[in-house]
Amino acid sequence: MATTEEMDTTEEMDTAEEWLFAHLGVALTSIHVDQILPVTVPVTSDDEYELLCSYSWTSQDRPTAYVPGEPSRYIPQPVPMNLIQDESFFYIDQDANKNPQYPFEVVFRATKVMKPDFKFDDIDIIIDRKTLRKLLLFCQGTFRQDWRIDLYLVRNTLVVERHEKDTIETLDNTKPTGYAHNFERAITMPPTGMRNSIGHHRVLRYDLGGLNCAVRSEVDAAYCNSTNMSATVGQGGPQQPVIGGLDDTYARLAIIPHGIAIPHEQAAEIRCGRHGGSPLGVILPQHWFGRTRHLIRGFHEKGEFSHIKVENVNNELKQWEKTEKNQASLRKVAGVLGQLRDVVKNSETRSCVVILERDEFEELQIFTTIDCVSPLPEDLIGEF
């Protein structure tokens, strides 16, 4: 879909699709899945990763994050265990919900606390794990949803923002909701001093097919014992905000040093499903992009949990990435990221929008943006 026609985003658009096509400029180009140039180097998890930062959002009205924060701890529970279906709401994109103008701002503020001397100028891509997972599905030809991401080039770094229709979803009893959130609450407990935390996120730097990437992901829990933790900044009670104090009327985001930085080797994902549910191969990409070795799964029938299984999937991850089909898709993911960065680099505003329509699921459509916007506050641009 390579055209230069201006796109009308107001009159002829279905209301349900407004979020998908909002604030577009002109169509620049498109990338068909068959046009992706895969990288020629192996894409593996063998190289070491580096934890750049971690943080926990709090339930305060003002966007506030504890740094390094802490995930909830996994607490084994006896089975059988009966749970009701999920209600209330859950976050689709917690970072964008808390800070819609600058979803990645918290990453830079938290890194400033944990690694004061770190600069982002040698980072090629800043991206969320969920975006990588969806790009993988696109490269596999199995992604059939309306989808949008917003791209910004800061110096030579491509910032890839999620752009969801909604950042939260309300659950009620009008339709089946599953048990995932209630199961997670039943088998985890927040550490002392973290009772008002509502989500723990981590950012890892690692190589992806020759691209130096900073990848953000949410961690469900820590699978650990109390003697195997590293105390770092903010141990003890919450300290004064290092940015966004009460006298700072211009800063919307408050960063408070508080928590214990756990080794990433203790990070765990929590899943639940019926017996004979999702095969492990469907789950592994999330673990691979997040470098998460622990998987905690609960198995149930209509909310009666009969078995909870804790697995170290490190060996399965190694096998998964070596499979010919998966390796080919991973090389395509790295390749398409490089192609997208080149498109943004050559655009007038150095910012673009990528759209995938469910009816044209084999083609990424790339548009310019109407306005030249920055993904970060001005004071953070100097971190590159």
C-alpha cells in the first residue's frame, strides 16, 4: 500500500477504528511479510543480558513509581483450591495508562536512579516485550488483529511505543472472564512495604540479531527464597521523590527510591488454564523475549484448581530458538525492526505510525505523523 494520498481520519472512518487511524499523515510505504529482509546472524539468547532498571507502579492517583520496586513473591498454596471468575478491571498497557504522553519516561527516570552513568546513545531499539511478540506473530503469518505502534527516532535510537485501543479493560459477569487474575492474587503476596504496588516492570538490554535492544516487560512474581536477594537502592521505607516532589508542579511523574532489586533469574510468569490447555510452545515466546526462566502454571476445571506446577523452562527456551521455523521468524523480527528504523530515519518528522489491519494481516502499512512529537520530555533527550 505505497501511496501518497492523505488519509481522512474523521468522516469515512468507522468509529470503532478511529483509534487505529488517528492523527495519520501520508502513507509512506508498506512492508509485506515476504519483503522482510531477515538478518543473517543467528538470533539467540546466549549473550548475556543487562538489567537497566526495574520499577513498580503504585495505586496513588498521581503517577508514582517505586525504583527498583519489587514483584510479588510466589507463595505455594495447597490444592484443590476454588476460585471465582475475574471481576473488576485489569491493565492492558499499564505504562500508557499511568503516563499516556510519555509511556517510556519512567524507564529513563528509573535507569537514572539505578545506573546514573548509563547513556542510551548506543541503544538501537527501545521496545516492549508485547510488541516483539506481536511482531513475531506477524513474521509467522499468524497475527490477525487490528494493531498499531508509534515509532520515534531520538538521535539514532528507535523508540517503539504501543498504541492500544484501551489501556484498561473492565471485567464483569456478562461474559466469561477466566481466572487468571484471581489465580495470580491467590498464589502471590507483595513484599513488606509494597502493598500499594500494582505492577512490576523490568528493562533488559540484550542483543537481538545485531541490534542492541532495551526491552521492557512486566513480571508477575519472584520465585525465590528470602536469602537470595540483592539489596540495592531504596532498601527500607520509601524515601523522598528524586523527581516530581510535592513542590515540583511541572513534573507529573514521581519516582521514589524504594524496594529491593531481585536478580532477574528469579523472575516468573504465571499462567492458568484448563487441563490440556495452551501447549508450552505457545507460551515460550513471552519467556524468550523477557528472558524469564520460571513458569508457574495452575490447572483447573471451572475454577477448581487441582494442580500447580512450577517449571524452569530455560532448556525449553534454548530448544525453541534453535528450531528452524522459530529461528527464521526471529531473524525476520530483527530484520523488520531494522527496516522500520530506516524508514523513520528518512521521514521528515522522524516519527511514523505502523498499522496492521486484520484483513490485510500480511502487510505493515507505514504512515507519517501529522505533528512532530517527542516520545520523551526535553530534559531526557540528553540521555542519548
